[in-house]
Amino acid sequence: SVLAMEEAIAKVAKVFGDKEHALFLGRGAHFPIAMEGAL
């Protein structure tokens, strides 16, 4: 669950939190997930 991953998520957020640009790629079943992330 997300709550169990809280520490790992915080580390990733610290690394990427100050970035101004991101590229989300998805294909097949992952395409809608990439589109949602790109919002």
C-alpha cells in the first residue's frame, strides 16, 4: 500500500520536487497512467 511506501515516496519526492520539467511515457495499458501523470 501507499502508506507502507511512505519513506520511499518521500525520498523520490525530495529528488524530483524541484524539477521544472518531466516527460511521462506510456504504451499499451500504461498509456492512461502516463497521461494522468502528465497532468
